[in-house]
Amino acid sequence: MSRSKTKCAACKKSIPDHEPDVMLRRLDGELRRYYHTRCSGAALDLVTDAPEVWVMTVRHIEEVAN
Ligand SMILES: [Zn+2]
């Protein structure tokens, strides 16, 4: 079991570490869901349905300019 593989809750495919993703965290529990940015529509639906339950965080990958 690898913890480094994050699966998208919408399309069930893994989200590579180098890709930015959208994280949903439930306020009433430890549950977390991750989405591709391209799948964030599904995440938005959840948040829109229950905005007081889910906290949405968009994780950006910082580019190292060099
Ligand atoms: Zn996805």
C-alpha cells in the first residue's frame, strides 16, 4: 500500500505528484478527497451542495525558475 499515490475521487485515476490538484476536506471528519484540476467540477458540485461541510483547497506546485 503506497501512500504516495493519490487517486482522483472523480475519475479514479492517480494524480501525479507534479500535478496541481484540488483537495476537499470534511470539517466533521478526517475524510479527504483529491481531484485533478480538470476534474474539479465534481469537487465544486460537492462544495456547492454542502459549503459548510467541505473545505476546498487548490494545491499549486511551485515552479522553480532557474
Ligand atoms: Zn480526475
